[in-house]
Amino acid sequence: MDIFNRFYALKTIGDVEDIDNNWNKIKGVWKGSCKEVLGLRGKQNKEWITNKTTMRIKERKKAKAGLNTITVEGEKLEDVDSFTDLESTINKDGGVEEDVNKRIQETRQASSGLKKIWSSKIIEERTKSKISNSNVKAVLFYGTDTWRTNKTTLQRLQSLSDRCMRRIISIHWPEIISNTGLWERAQQQPMKGEMRRRK
């Protein structure tokens, strides 16, 4: 006497590969019968769009796609998220945050390397300012001509520059001086004017 239950049908099934093959066959039959019964629908235009307008839209889309591909000597340029040029990293959206962070870090290192000069009482402020321009600001401004600067970037660079100038001139906490007074005393320009002059 044989006992049949709902799992009896599973005894006859073979390997997993057979199941996949059977499933693919079933899907093929379904798709084929749907195509026969319903037919393939092509892309349909809105009633109010004429065929001439549709053709113009297709031409413009094709032209736009051609604008996004750039070829140099017959080779298509590859699309990348960021690239480095003259040690400046530029993102796809034009952002330079990574490069700004790197420049700020390198400027701090350059400034801290000259700590003995900044703390010296013998060297004049004018000479310290010239040393700062040649050794510290040169590091900060290297490659900035490729940057797309915005307000926050300028504020960060200005803050760093002011901090360095206060250290050079030996202005510390209880002593207060305005930024414009600092720039006049150090014979410097605001960062916005400096960046514009270098571009």
C-alpha cells in the first residue's frame, strides 16, 4: 500500500539544475504565449505629438549623447569620478574639497616647520611676512587656479591665513586685532583678492 501526500511530487524531482531548466522552459512558454496573444507593443507617441516632432526629439537626444562622449585622436576618453592634475584633485561635479583639505594640511606643516622663525624677536615682521609669502602661501596657492571656489572654501582658506599671520606677528589671545587691521599690519590682501589675482 502506497501513501500519497502533498510532498510525494517532490520525490520525482531531480537535481537543482533540472529545476532551473524546467523553470526556464516554463518562463519561455509563458513569454511566447503572451507575445502571441497580446502582441508586441512598440513605443507609442502621445496623440498630440506629431511624427515630425518625434523625429526631432530623437535627433536632439542623439546629438546630446554625442556631446557627452569626447574623443581624442580617435580614442574615447574614459568617464571618471575624479582626476589629479598638477597635484590638484578635481571631482566630477567640480568640487575640490579633497584638494582643499590636502592644501590646508600641507600649509599647516609648512608653517609649523618655520616655528623658530615666527617666534624669533630678532627678525622683523615685514621679513617674516615675506618668508610666509614665499614658503607658506606658495604651498597653499599651488594649483588653486584650477579650483572652483565658493564661499565656504574662501572662508576656510582665509581662516587658515589669518591664523598663520597672527602667529607670525605674535598676536595671542588677550590681545585683539580686527582682520582688516591684521592684513594692513602684515601687508597682506584678503583671500578673495589674492585668489582673483592668481587666476
